[in-house]
Amino acid sequence: MSALTEKELFELAPLAALGALDGEDQAAFARALPSQPRLQQELLAFERVVELLPLALQPVAPKLATRERVLSGPVPRAAPRPAPLVTWLAAAVAVLSLGSALLLREQRDAAQELLRAANEQAVWLAKDNRRLLLELDRASSIGHLITQPTLRWVSLAGQKGASGRALYDPSTREAYLLVAGLPKAPAGKAYEVWVIAGGAPTPAGTFQTDDMGQALVRLPALAPAARVKAFAVSLEDEWGVPAPTGPIVLSGDTN
Amino acid sequence: MSESPRPSLLQKLAQGDKTALGEFYDLYSGLVNGMALRILRDVSEAEDVVQEVFLQAWRQAERYDPSRGSPEAWLCTMARTRALDRLRRRAARREDAPDAAPVPRLLPRNEEALAVRKALEGLSADQRRAVELAYYGGLTQSEIAEALGEPLGTIKTRIRTAMMRLREALGPTT
């Protein structure tokens, strides 16, 4: 099967968060995820939604006996009764057999318990790992960028207090956009970044703002030898468009 | 999920404070039991899950990291895994869920719960059913399509649309 497009992968993220992917979709998603920070971010956002689902359930108090069992911890084993001397040998054989069976069952239960705990831990660690990798990637990239003597920045301004700053390094072509004061895009819409370097505006990815109206967006590498003249942000369809069609909400030039 | 002082209770748990275990149990056992009961529809099995989850929380409290999620999310992840394990074992034995056990109704506990309930009520019945089969039934997209007798593409679109609507309603989204 051919590789899925970014849009197709993003469409799988909600199903992945629910654990509902299977077959080739699951394999393709797992292959793409490690190398796609935006997809990881998308998955995390849906995983947060999934975590909220059980809150809608009505709490149902368990029986008091369950509380007592939990607070008393594992049930202590009953002490074995002493066997009469005359039946010692027969009892010993029986006890050994029973003991072996009990031991095996106990070991099997313990192994299953460990496996379950490991699986749960793996789910949490995988989620945590994705979040940390994203943060680390952003932090190290921005940290590197802002220490470069070749760093340039452009302030962007919009209406109703919206503002932004594009940071970029023409030598490495790395670029970031920080945004504040932009309300959340309506359903089915997203903000799209545009880089203007002489000709027509070049699309540089879509993003959503958080509840605070903020976003930190890593832009795709700027075109080689591009002399950036301006950055702009417009409101477009969710998956972006090749040329701006919606209202420009932020803009700023390099002069 | 909202910030709360509850992680400090977990810190006490990690230090082996049995009084804290009682408080922790009293705070969250209803949620865990409701979750297990929703999946298993069997009072006795659900309470076994409650016991397992809280004993596991007791053993693993020192590993809990609040930055990974709320205590509710942590406990519900454990409860869901264990309840779905039992559900699958039951399915393998071809046992049906007992009829007598009540399925918890959707009732709000607090503002956050109310928001989740409202978001779920904003979905169509088909969308909600598909999401519930995935989350509470542990079914994959193909299994849901088979269970509902509908094309796989339809199910994928339905779940995606439902999740997008939930995300919009519940945010934050990034």
C-alpha cells in the first residue's frame, strides 16, 4: 500500500486515540508517527479528549466490603493445620502436589498481573514520550535558533490585539511563528501561515490556537535563497489552501 | 482535567500512608466502579476491577506523575484495561453479559462532567454508539463496522466526525 498523505494520517488520529485502528491503517499510522511532530500533537489532543469520556459516567459506589478488601490489602493465607504423624507421608505427597499447583497458579497470576501493569505503563509512557519529544524538539530548536547571530525576526500585527512574531534564520532556513491573542478558529477552519518572498505567497502550514489564543508553530524550511519580505496568517479551510482566500488576520514585513 | 490538590494525596500514598489510601478510595472508587460497570455490566466483576485498580494504585503510586494526566485519567486507564481484558476473556468463553446489572446512566458529577455529558449529547446517536463501542467495548474500526453491519469507511468517518465535535466542545485542542 502506498504511503498515506498527511491529511489521511490526520484523519486516523482520532481513531488511534480511541485505540480503534487496525490492519494497514494501524501499521501506516505507527510508521508515520515517530517522524511527524504535528501528527503526534494531533494524537495527543485527541487522547486528552478520550481521557475525559469516563467523567460523563455516573459514579457508582462499590459495596463497603470492597473498600475493606482494598484497605486490608492482599488476603493473608490461612495457616496450614498440622497433619497426624501416621498420615504424614500421604499428606506430604498431596501437599507437594497441591503446593506445586498453587505455586504455578500463583506464578501465572503474578505474571499476568505484571503483564497488565506493564501494558498500562507502556500506554502512559508512550503518551508521555510523545509529549516530551515534542517539547524537547521545540525547545532545542528554538534554543538553537535564538542563539544564532544570523537570527531575524518579524513582528506581525492584527485586529483586536492579535499579534505574532516570526523567528527565522536564512542560513539554516529554520523558522518559527509565535502567536497571541488569536481566537480559536471556527469549526472546519484553521489558520494558515504564508511566507512572501517576492512572488506569490507560499503556504507554510496550518495551525490552531489554544484556549488562551496562543500558538507556537514550527514552519517548514524556508525555500533556499529565499529573501523573505513578509509573513502573514489567514483564516482558511481546515486542511489549508494553496493560495490565500480567507481574511488576513496577522501580517508583518521585514522592513 | 482540572488541576486539584489530589496529587498530594497520591504522594502520601506513595509514602505508604494507608489513611491516604482510604481517602483516595473514597474520592475515586465511584468513578472507577462506574467505569468498570459500564464496560462489564456485572456488579461482582466490576468490584473485582475496583479492588485490583486500587491495589495497583497503592503499589505504583510512587510512579505517578501528575504531568502525564490527572488521577482520574490514570485510574480510568487502569480500570478500562482491566475491564476490557475481562470482557475479552468472557467473549472468548462466549459468555453473555448478565442482564440484571444496571448500566450507569449519564449523570453529571461536577462542571467538567457536565461539559463532557453535554458534548456527548451533542453527537448523533450513531456517532455516540460508534465512539462507545470503541471506548467501552474495546472494538476496532473493522469490528465496529462488522457489529453495526456498515461499511468500514462509513464507520471511520463517523468516529472521526464525532471525535472532532468532542474536541471542539471540550478543548483545548493543541
